[in-house]
Amino acid sequence: SRPLSPDVIQQAVMTEAAAYRALFEQPARVAVATTFVWTEAVEAAWGCAGVEVAITPGRRCTCRDHEGQPGCVDAAMLSGDSSLSGLTYLVRDVYFEPHRGHPPQQLVEGLVERTRQGRACLVETHRFNYLDALDDSLGALGAALQRALAACPSVRFLTPLELARAMRERDPDWMETRLRPRLSAWAARLDEIPRFRRASRLSGLAIPLALLGSRA
């Protein structure tokens, strides 16, 4: 891969934003970098074009390596973080690709874990799943949603733009403010870090953390 100049990036983004507005009769507010490779200059151009939200995998890859894989990571982010350009990041890290054999339970497990962590669940699925073997993929998606509703009856659905705005504005209808549930969520998030999980078990810290989670 090779870098592009900020001027070239700016022109490309403005052209894309104009095409989006012409097609959908509304401005583009959410951007997803193709194959999750983008740069800070791209974010700046998105901001100038009126984009508010950048969908990410939790890290920013700025180039491709000699094997063509995303590389040159220069930033990491969590959902709700802000970029230097003022965009709100969202992390999409629950994968459901029926065409690749992902079972409905994979989506459900991701939702349950994100709920335990007090995080929004952003599911990544691509249109190629629903081009071939359409009935099978739609059936798997329907089964996944039914199981998700059974596992988390209080689940609610938002667009990425609505979610990002709720996070940015700390909307109390969507953001947990009570201390005990927040502590429980943080305990669940810490448990996701392998080194911390191992150290907490060796030190005995895992016991009070487990009690905290069970009493939330």
C-alpha cells in the first residue's frame, strides 16, 4: 500500500458524501472504512463532510503489509471514545457470518457477554452472507435474533448514530449511572484481559470480583 495526500483524500471523501446525499437524500453521518484500513487524515476528511461516527474494529490500521493484510496500527479505541477530529468511535467486535458457518449461538454469546460487561453489542455481518444460500443465511439470522431475545428479553435496538449520540451525551436512558452495576461491569471487562485474569486468580482478587458481579 502507499499513502495518499490529504488533498486527494479530502476530494474522494467529499465526492462520496455528495453521492450518498444524492442517493439517500440525507447527509452521511456514519462511516466504515473499507477493510478497516484508514488514517487520521481520512477521519479529518470525514469530519469535514459531516460524518459523526466511525465504525472500527477497536484499532486503526493505516497500511497493508507485504502479504496484503491490514497493519501499521497507530491507535486503539473503545466505543464512545472521540477522535481528534471530533468523531465518535464505535467498536464492532461480535461477528456473525452464516456463510462461513457461524451458528446463531455465536451472536447470542456475544450479546450476553457484552451485556455482562455493560457494553453495547455491535454485530458485524456482510452482504455476501445473503447473496448465495439466501434462505439458509436469513434463517440463521432469524434464529439468532429469536435466541437473542430469549436470552436478553430487555434488549433494545439502535442505529449506530443513535448509539453514538447517546454515548456522547451520556443519555441517562441508555447509560448506566448506578455504582454497583458499573462496578460489576468493570469487573467483567477486567476479566477479559488475560494477564489481569491470571494475576487476579493468583492473588485472590478474583473472589471479591466474582462476589461483586453476583450481587449486582
